Amino acid sequence: MTTPLLSIRGLTKAYPGVVANDTVSFDIGQGEIHALLGENGAGKSTLVKMIYGLVSPDSGSMTLNGRPFAPPEPRAARADGIAMVFQHFSLFDALNVAENIALGMEKPPAMGDLSARIREVSETYGLPLDPYRTVGDLSAGERQRVEIIRCLLQEPRLLIMDEPTSVLTPQEVDILFETLLKLRSEGTSILYISHKLEEIRTLCDHATILRLGRNVGECVPRDTTARDMAELMVGSTLQTPKRDSREFGAVALDISGLSVPSPSEYGTALRNVHLGVRRGEILGIGGVAGNGQDELLAVLAGEIRTAPDAVKLNGRPVGRMGPTERRRLGLLTAPEERLGHAAAPDMSLTENALLTGSVRENLARGGFLKWRDTRAFAERIISAFDVRTPGPDNAARSLSGGNLQKFVIGREVLQRPEVLVVNQPTWGVDAAAAAAIRQALLDLAAGGAAVICISQDLDELMEISDSFAALNEGRLSAPREASGLSVDEIGLMMGGAHGMEVAHV
């Protein structure tokens, strides 16, 4: 039997109040695509940070190609052949591709030589890049290519990928998988983290499952159903969302002829957007990141003002109203960016509950804050949405990404909105938590609310949406009934088939 590329034995890492990794052991083989699965807070991020040298373990050991491996910092990990593509891109919009890649290299070559190497490597692996293009002008999929090529220029022995397909169209996912399979055939090992279990079944050779910081099992994904893997992750039977038949009411939210510039130099202007969503209806809006999703949510939230009649709530013009006035009328939103937009990182969960809940939950009176009621509201969110945290006094940044997402969505759902607009409601959330959030949206619609779900997860949109539209370059396609749409049709709509009838396949 060949020596594993990376062998992990008894890795343990504890923080105040929580053991993130508890004696974790597993091996990653040479030329293997190995999945790392687990709920939010299961310890995946801490584990890969120890492999990459961002965190030092309290105990345990690692060996790389049979030799002791304990990188004190990422530079040392990279020198030993470890590369990592993070879930959140670390690129500078104002710089070009080659300049961004040079910033991540210890000793970058001359820019002309580097540009030639970028072209060569990117074309070899089916991810062509123009080294002179400004990153701010790239799509989300192209930005991910920059991150991947930056890693491949290191000629890594182990490539760690964290949720790599969350910003890709179905067609781009196929291209990425071809690249990863080519790398595997050349002997590169890949540690692959994703909540998309069907992707894991398609791509990965083996999987290690973490639960509450411990290794609770391994499996061969292609021989294991997605449901079985999900239940290994949560340790119980997975509850799938239940969708009841319902009738739609009057149009609750109406947008007509909306065109607004982006407040960001590298954002996307909205162009002649029309949509209407009825009471009891869930409208799913798909699209690759960077095509106007953030701008659309900002318009609906009141962060970007428009002509009064451009946005109507129950027939009432609200285009000039700010977020507080719209919330009072029942139009609530949850943005994609959890830390810094949906939640203030250094504020407690109680304080974050107050930020958007003060008006509808009556958490202030006569200029004074009602802290007891605010804390009770935060506790209600934590309980109803199973937010894993020691309590409401903990800072938002102390939660794992998935648990903070549950708190943010729960905070809005429990305020009983008439219209709820959410962007990426289950991004980075495990299967059980994603099912709970989707069920909450379905229940909200069943109670008569109108829901707009903006998401890059097509499985999610098809599971909960009554109608579907796609954003591309700031333009919204005409909504179509969601049932019966194929993945190919959706991919073409996301790619820019504006208002065109997409041929059925």
C-alpha cells in the first residue's frame, strides 16, 4: 500500500467554550480527491487552517509524504506544496490578473514572464485567463480562475478547495470538474469541501465526515446516497422541506422599468428591470455572482433610492423610502454578506437582533431601548433556528458562517414580513440547516407572504420556487414557471438569454 500524501493523527484544537477539533485522524492518498464533510461548526475550517498553517494544533501530528509536517505559517505550507483556494476571494479589483497573482507569490518573476506563464497554465487546465484584464471587470467564475491559477503556478502536491462551485453556472462547474480530474490524473491530491453532496458523489474518491469536531466516519461517495451522507453529518434522520399547495393573492411587490447605476465602480447597473411577486408566491432569481444581485437587494431594501413609482409595496410607491420606513410597512431583506452588512461583527447577537428588529418587534420606547425584550427576541431566534452559540451575549463574529446565516434569516422570518427578499439564504450552510431555512421560507409563503429568493444554488431554487427568473449583466429575464425547467435551460437564462424563449431539450 502506498504511503498517504498527508496523514493526520489525533489533531485537537480548542477555543474558549468549544473544542473545534477533537482527536481527528484520517489520510489523504496520493492523487486522490478527498471530500471533507460536516455541518456548520463541525470543525472543517479549523482543520484546513491547521493544514495550511493558519492555526497551530493543541495536540496531534501530521506527516506529509512520510515526513513530519507542522507548518507555522501559510508560507511554510506553500513551500511544502500545499495550496488553498478560499471560499472568499482575496483579490484587488483595481489590479489586473497578473498583478494579483504576483502579490501571492514569494518571489514573482518579471511581469512579462509571469503573464506568459499564466496564459500557458490557464490554457493547459482549461481555465483560460487574460493576464492583463482588470479583476474588477471579471465575472465571479473568472475571479475563481485567478485564485486557482495562482495556486497551480505553485505546482502543489495538495490543493485545498473550500466551496468552489458556489459562484459558478452549471456549465462552469463542468469545466472546473474537468480541471480537477486532470490534476488528479497528474498526481495532485485535492481536499474538497462542499455542502453540495451530489457534487461530492460525482467528483470525490473518498470522504471523511466530521460532527461536533470529531471524525465520525468515512465513505466512498459514489457508493453512498446524498441523503445517507447528510444523515452521517447530522447524526439523525434528515427532514426534507415539505411543500403544500397554495393559492396566490394580489401582487405584493411590483417593480416597473427599474434602471439604476451601481454605487460601486466595479458593480453592475440594473437595466429596465420588471417583476411582480404575489402573496403566497416564491419567486426564485438565479444568476452568477456579480450580475446585479447585490444592487437589486439594495434597491428593495431602500439602501439605493429610486423614483417613487419604480418600487411599489401593496400598490404604494416606496421608491423614495429608506430601510426603516419599508420595514415598518412589512418589506424586509436579508443581504448576502453576513459579516458587515447583515450583521455587525463585534456586536452581540442581542444587539444584532435590535438592528433590524426594533421597529416590528417594538424594542424601543420613548427613545429608550427595551433590552429585556431584545434579549428575549434574540433567544427566540436562537431557539427557533437552532443557532449553535453559547448565548445571545456572544459576538456575531464568534459564530460559524452557517450559524450566523441561520441567525440572520431567522431574525427576518420571525418578524412576520409581508414581503421578504433574501440573497443566498443557505450559502455555506449544511444540509440540515439549509433544509430548515428553506422550510421556513415555504412556511412564510404558505402564511401569505411574498418571497423573493436570490440564489446561485439552482437545486435550492427549483426546490422552493413557484416561478424563476435570471439576472445577467443587470437585466432580469421574464419569469417562467419553475416546475419543468431543465438545468440546461436555467444555465442558458443565467448566461444571458434575456427575455428569449429558451429551446426545450
